[in-house]
Amino acid sequence: MLTRDLDRYLELRRTLGHKLESTEILLRSFLRHAKVRGESLIYAESALAWAAETRTAHQCSRRLTVVIGLARFLHAEDPRHEIPPRSLACPIPPRPLPHIFSAEQIRSLVQAAGQLPPPRTLRPLTFSTLFGLLAVTGLRISEALELRVEDFTRDGLVIRETKFRKTRLVPLHESTAAVLTRYLDRRLGLVTATDHIFVSIRRTPSAT
């Protein structure tokens, strides 16, 4: 029963543009927890117990947040579903303060990335190019790491199906395009099983 309810909840939210990959993983974990306890409804006590199984307050809060969202959805249809309260054991972590890098700090970061080990590999150029691209375009890190070779066009970077499943074109200054071209000249010389622009030292899609 809860499995079908979760499928409906995810389908509805995804039609609104949410991806919910990590949310689905967490909620299916909660459903396994509820099944072991023989529960076919969401109970606050059970949700709090599942959330508290994690090691950190941040993970606890994240778990509780996703269950509260599902519980509110189901409670509107069936009041027997309980909406878990915000527990003192799972406080909402404060948002980290944003930091705006100065031009000098960005230059230093890109230069330091270019010195990463191991030498004579693609890794230093990968990270220096990636950090520079993030700085001049404002791309999200997830967007940059998802870029494919074909997304680099004469008109700019094609960012495909990002937030709310929209695609957009990001124009590039000629100097940025030149740096990215230089990187791709080396990147495309590698035999890889992926067409991602940024790849790791193992020649798989890169991760920060």
C-alpha cells in the first residue's frame, strides 16, 4: 500500500520538475523500515526512529524532511497518516553562509588546481578548466559535470534538462571557449567509455 502511495507522490512531484533521486532512495528505505515493523500507514514515532538511525544531525534532518513531505501528501487523503513533528534530535541545520570569491582568489584556485598530482596526467587540467568554467559561467557543479562533448557548440554550452527539466544555452566568451577547446584536445585523445567532457583520472565521469 505504501509503495503505491510513494509511487504516486514521486510521479506528481516529478511532473512539477523535481528530480528526487536521493529523495526516492531515502523514502524507499523508510518504507522498508515500516514494512519490517508491519506498518501500512505513516506513524510519527516510526518516522522519528528511522530518522534517528543516522550518524549526524544533518542526515537525521534530511530523512525527517523527506518523510514529512510524503506524510503531508498522504495525510490530505487519509488522516490516519501521521505527520512527524520536527524533533529536537533532528534540528534543521543552519544554511552555510555564502562566500563570494574575489578575482584574485579565483585565479589562485585555478592555478593551484593546475598543480594537482599526479603530474603529466589530465587531472590538473581537468580541475583547473572546471573551476574556471564554473567561475565565468555561473553553472551549477552538477550541470558542469553532466556536460557532454556535443554540448560544446559554436554558440556556447547547451545545458540540458536541468532544474525543472529545462534546457538553456550559455554563451561563452572567446577566451573561455579557447580554454575549453584546449582541454578537449587532450581529453578527446583518451580512450574512454563516456562522452562526458570532464572525466576522472580513471577516465570515467568526473566527480568532485
